[in-house]
Amino acid sequence: MTAKQIQYTSETLKLRSSQITKTVELLLDGATVPFIARYRKEVTESLDEVEILDIKKLHEKFIEADKRREAILKSIQEQGKLTPELEKSLKNALFVNELEDIYLPYKQKKKTRATIAIENGLEPLAKIIFGQKDRDIENIAKKYVSDKVKNTSEALAGARDIIAEWINEDINARNKIRTVFEKSGILTSKLKKGKETEAAKYKDYFDYSEAGKSIPSHRYLAIKRGEEEGFLKVSIDIELDYAIDLLERIYLQGFTEPKQQVGLAIEVSLKRLLLPSLEKEFDNKLKEKADLAAIQIFTGNLRQLLLSAPLGQKRVLSIDPGIRTGCKTVVLNELGDLIEDLVIFPQTKQQESAAIVRSLIEKHKIEAIAIGNGTASRETESFVKNALSSFEKGKSVMTVVVSEQGASIYSASDIAREEFPNKDLTVRGAVSIGRRLMDPLAELVKIDPKSIGVGQYQHDVDQKNLKESLDVTVESCVNLVGVELNTASKHLLSYVSGIGPSIAQNIIDYRTKNGKFNSRKELKLVPRLGEKAFEQAAGFLRIHGAENPLDNSAVHPESYHLVEKMAKNLNTTLKQLIENQNLQKSIDPKQYVTKEVGLPTLNDILNELKKPGRDPREQLESFEFGNVNDIKDLTTNMVLPGIVTNITAFGCFVDIGVHQDGLVHLSNMANRFIKDPNEVVKVHQKVKVKVIEVDVQRKRIALSMKDV
């Protein structure tokens, strides 16, 4: 990074230059964001994942600009127009848009009105007019009449076209009009003629306008979707007279007659060149801003969902509800392996189905029942509870309704076919529902995050940025929780720092051939898993029951010698040190500070020794919906328990058990001003809500969390 890039990053992110340069060095050396945040705190001065990711994104933008700068310098040099001043300007530009502004006058153009006028020999006339030092422009223009230029009017019009292009290419002019768009640009949408019926869902935007700088992301994306679908005509307008006045202050400075010509050229430049170009640029900025906000909502929701409380390694009976085709039912062991699958028919063969459920519970020592939340979910839940009520062991079996969003995507995926080549879609779906209860993170990593249903306008935002952000979120969650090396799927392993799909498959192949891993060191025997990959991955992988207890902790192997030294100084073993918190409390971390290892790492190690391998996720709590099954059962002021299923910029959606989520608008979330729903709720949170409005026909439920 250049000094200017470092300075900009430092000022923008409010970080020290040393933190930025060292973080970039680590990234360029192949370190991942989770690894740097967890195991290189001394190097970065304890930057967190968000700060490291911000540095990474800016650095990538600088790399993009550096590549473009190289191409531009080469192009201008080939034209023989590269001056020291121009080269300096290009080298000082930080981002691609600044480079493009500088390059605009030198860019190879298609034929324009200005290039035709230059070909017709009118550039000298344009320079005379633009200089505004000659009074009799009409008379001067006569000299430029030729076989290509019929009269003085054509000569003056051609000269104005050339001046208009000069103004368009002037960075000063472009920045002035940019500022107008940014400060006072108004986004306007209008209904396209004859589209009233088709565009009914966009009724709010048939004749709508709002300041571009303050329009919320969800509203902008909704309007742009209406435009994309051909229902709305959208524009961004500025006050034309004000923009003309700004440009006149820059360029009008001489005698009256040339000033008039330049004034006309300003209008031409503004209407024909500057406005279309900068309106599009400003619209792109609004899109980037809206995308960023929507992606942040999506990644925040996804993170909360992935870190939902797991049931853990329990034997599970999983039921995918259905009416006509029955309920697909599967039994999973503690590791999530499929033991048995069958179909029950609670709607038509209730007693027989209840007997089957009780039999499966006894036979397989079932500890929890997972029920998908799709069609017939509430009916199936009631059936299961009735079946358990006459079963003496029923009280010890937890029943949980599980979101099946995206389960059908998994069922038809290559991943599912690879796992269960001889089972149909319905069995795979039921397995996914059960595994989600056991470990949401391990199961949901197999599904494209866009299919999980916790986003807002996810199909309207930049898909590359969305995918990158979602992948980063999944990677962050996987490495925060840690992965059991001997049971993790290939898909879970592929998100571990430094591994990826190819090495993940090699780990699975090694495990299949040689049996379970007994130590982290054994990872080095996996093909293509070299020293760098081991360094990045080892701390995030766990081996339950390993000979070295540190192999089941977040302590990195590079720090084992420190813990061994602590145990030796206390005349005890590693195992005893980990099991005895009094011994741990007697350790003074300052005694172990070295040039490479400081207090941040030592404190992390001591915290890990207290609860080695502890899952940072919350404990699973039981939950029951209220006594309602259908939207028609709802009445205003009814208070019900619910589960937050999705968070948007304008509120949150809550499942209250009637097959239709209700909306708690931002204004109904608390008895105080709320700017962001995340201040109050998170995905999968259990809440109490009050019904304030029900529209059965449109299937809309308005809820409130106030005074509940």
C-alpha cells in the first residue's frame, strides 16, 4: 500500500497506520480474517473481524485502482500526451472513479458531435470563443465556413459542441454537479401508462418522490424492482437553473458575445452530457448504498440463524409434516446418521401412527422430536403431543418445531444425493429438519444462504457482493464455534480457516481410510494440507477425547508450549491444570509474555482453559405456540408467543403458529424510538406479541411488541 492509501484507510476506519500495514501483510501472506482476529492480536493490536474485513475490502479497491491506473498510464503514454503533471494526478488518485474522471479527455471516443466538429476544423474557433477575449465572434466564425460547414450558425453550433465536451470532461465541473446530485438529487417514480392493474403492488410508488440522500434501502430497491419489471419510470432530478448557475460561475468571464456562446454550450453540456452521465453515476451510488444496507441485514440475520442454539448430540425423531402423502419420519442417532425412515398418517390413521411414534421412541431411546414448520405443522405438533401424553416416558422427550426454509433446496442438491443416494427427496428433507435441531450451523452450511429465507430484496442486490458477504459470514460463524474434526461433513470443514473444498475432501478421504484423527498433528499427513493450511486451520478444529486435551480446545498448537510451561511451573499435568480452576487462577500471565506473545493471547489461553472447547452458542430452550392454528383464529388484542423468523430494515417477521408470519413494524417494537430492529430482536428469538390488525383476504397480520 502507498502512503496515501494507508493514510486514507487510517482516516476512514479510525485505525492506526501500523495496524493497517501489518494486517495487509498478514492478508498478503495468506492469512484468513478469522485466523488474524483470533491468533494474531499482538500483530494487529487486537483488531476484530469487522475491522480486519474493512481493511481487506479497502485494500482490494486499491488493488483494482492500481490495475486500472497502469492501463490508463499506458494508454495516455501511447498517445504521446503523458505530462509529469498528468502522471502525478493519476498516481494521486485513490479509486477507479477518480482515475476515470482524469482519463475522460484522453479516452478513445466513438464519433460524437464534438469529434465531427473538430474534423470540420472548428476546434480553433472553439478555443477563441472559450477564451472570451474577442468581441466580434460572429465575424470570426465566418472564417470557418467551408464545404463541410455551410454557414456561421453551423460554425458556432459546432464550436459549442466542442466546448460542451470540454466542460463535460472538466473534473471541476463534474464534481460541482456531483455535489448537487448528492445534496439535493430527488428520486422520482411514476406509473407507466396502461400498467395500473399489473403494477398494483407498486401502488405506493405510482407518483412518488424522495431525496436520494435519505431514501431507505428497502424503498429504493422496491422502486428499482418496479422499474426493472417495466411498471415504473424512475429518474433522479436536480434543479436545472441552480446547476447552470454553478457552471456559469466557473466559465463565464469575458466579453458579452463569446459569453453568450459559452452560456449556450454550458446548457448543451449539462443537458446532453453531464446530467445523463452523473445521474447514472449517482443512481449507481444509491444502488451500492442500498445493496450494502440490504446485505448487512441479510448477513446479520444469517449470522444469528447460524449461531442459533443447538440441541447437541442427541437421538432425534424428525417429522416432515404432510396431509395427503402423510408425514415422512426419520430416526437419527447422536451423530446425525440416518437409522430408520418410514411414513405415518396422523390425519387418517391417528391411533396407528401414535403407536408407531411411541414404538420408535422406545426402540431408539429418542431424546427429542423435530417437526418441520411447513404445511400441517401445527396439526402434526398436536398429534405428537397427544401421542406422548399417554406414553409414560413422554415427559422426557422434547418436541421442537423447526424452520424448514431451504430444506427442499437441500433435498434436491448434489450434496443430499451424495449423502443419501438411495433415498428420495422427502427422506432427505426430514433428515435435514432433524439435523437442524441438533446443530443448525452444521446443517445450514450445506444450503445456499440465499435459500434460507432471512434476507430482504436478496435477488435485487449485487449478487457477487452478496455471495462474498454471505460466505464471509458463514466462515466467521464456523470458526467462532469450532469444528469437530472426526464428525464434521466436508461442507462444514470447507469453511474452516485455510482449508476450502479440496482439502476438506482430502480430510474426509483420510478419515475414511485411516479412521478417526487422534491428534491435530496428524492433520499434517493429509495430502495437500501443508504447514500454512495447518497454521490457519488447527486452532479451529477440535478432537474430542484426544490424548492431548488441548487438541479439544481453541488453544493453537503454536501456543501449547506456553500451557505446558504453566503446568510444569505448577508441578501438575495438562489434564489437571485444565480441570482445576484454582490452579488456573494462580497463574500470572505477565510471567509468560515474550516478544512474540503478549497479554491478549495469554488471556485468551487462560479463558479457554476454564472451559476448553466450549460452544459459544446459547442453550436450546423449549417453546410452544399459543392455542391458534389458522389466521382466521386471530382477533385483535390477542397476545401470543412467537419466534422471530426474519429481520428487515422496517421491522421483523414473527411466526405465531398460523402458517403466515406477522409483521412487527419498527414503530411497534418498543416504547421508545428504534432505528434498527436489531436493537430489540434477533433471528429465532422467542417473543410475545399482540395482534393489532388481521387482513385474512391478503394474508397480512400486523403485530406489536409494545406493552406486552
